[in-house]
Amino acid sequence: MEIQADRSELPADSSVLKVVTLADLIARYRKEVTPKKRGGKVEDAVLARMFGDPICKLPLSTLKTTDFARYRDRRLACVAPTTLKRQLNPIQHMFEVAKREWAIPIKDNPIKALRFSVKMRMRTRRLRLGELNRLVKAAHCCRSEEVTQIIHFALATAMRRGEIANMQWKDLDLKRRLLTIPVTKNGHARTIPLSNDAIRALPKRCAIDGRVFSMTGNAIHLAWDRITKRAGLDDLRFHDLRHEAISRFFELGLTIPEVATISGHRDATMLLRYAHASSSAVFKKLNQAA
């Protein structure tokens, strides 16, 4: 045993698992890990909501996949399977951090064995005839013209709402017509070319803190809800503009690598999930070929 101790080969003291509950583990994760993430605020809200469930009272010594299966079934009465699976991702990561960095002797990650019956629901919503005009008309009723500019810029660049809100003038090279996005959802910076439509959609003056647009991501979200309601387009999301833009890029004849350069996708399969060619564009090309 002395030799094993010298080699750090003695079994870990598992008594700690009897006194540490899932709530204790989540509280430490929220304090030490969540704040360092880009989406930390959203994740913190999700984890805080979990505290009200009975599973959080269980000690780690008795916590098993079956407990999370019961939790899963309770939550599926309120949220979609894809949403719940996404919400449990930080919990799975939490157990790995506890094992590797916090020296908590957890044998198995109970989330890894949890199964979901999830059917992939690919969203194929694109702008229909006349809907862009309805959106722009509704946007003109807003106090600021920025909403209209942001809509046109999103359609010209396929950028996400958060990326547009965080754009900085210092990252724009108007001579070369290039925009660098230093922080993206997948963690990889990218530089995209700006079309004539994208240049025209840019505001003429600098916003707060050097940002191109003064509206925050949440302000865009709230304005979009008002605009779509006013335009009678309740089933249209701001993220659908990204779908629309990417589909248009393919219809213009851009290749997969070219579109990926603009959109930031690093996987062709994920990129093609965003591409939905319109029937009229397909018919036009078929007739040209004939």
C-alpha cells in the first residue's frame, strides 16, 4: 500500500460521493466554468432552472443514468427532445470536469448512456414571394432605420444575429470589401467578402463602442418579433434569413467551399442543411440545360 501510495495508485476515497449532491456539483460548475463560456448567461439560466427538480437533491453516490432518464421524461412534457439534449450538454461536461479537474471519484458519466428518441427536424423556411417587402414595410414603422439595414445585411452576408450585433468598424476593410468576424459560434474566426448589397446596407456612422450597428442582439430579437407580427409572418424567424442567404448563394452558382467561406461552416453536411433551392430556380436551370 505504501508503494501504491507513492505511485498514486491507491483507490480514491469514495465517501465524498455520499455528501456531495448533484446540486452542489451544479453550483460549483456555475461558479467556476459557466462564466468563462461565450454563452454563459444562457447556460447559467438553464442550470439555475434545474435546481427545482428532485434529481438535484440526490447524492452522487446514488445518482445513476436511470435518475436522469426519469428527469428526461419529466422535462419532455415541457420541452422538445432537441432542446433538452442541448440543455444537458453542460451537465455531461460537468461530470467530466469533476472527474478530471476536481478529483471527485466519479466512475461513469451518467449522461453518456442517456438515450433520446430525437427526430431531426430540418427547418426549410425561406422567404416567399412578397414577404421581404412586407418585412421592410413593417420595419419602416420602427423608430430606427437600423432594423431595415440589418435585415438587408443579414440577407447579403448570411451572418447570425449575434455576429451582426457585435460587428466592429475596425474589422471592416471597405477598400478590399472584406469583413473579419473574430469571434464566431464555432470558435473559428472568418473573413467574408461584402457584396454591393452588403455595402449599401451598412450605416453611415459609427455606433456605440465602435460597433457598426447600435442595436444589441436582444434588441434585434425584440424588434424582429414586433416586425413579423405587424407583417403577419409569425412563422418566420430571424435565423431563417441565414437559410435564405445561403440558399441564394448556391442558386447564384457558388461552390460549397465558397459558400462555406462566407457562412463559416466547417462541415459540408451541416452547410447543406441550410441550403434549400427554390423550385423556380431549379426549373430555370433545367430549362437552360435543355
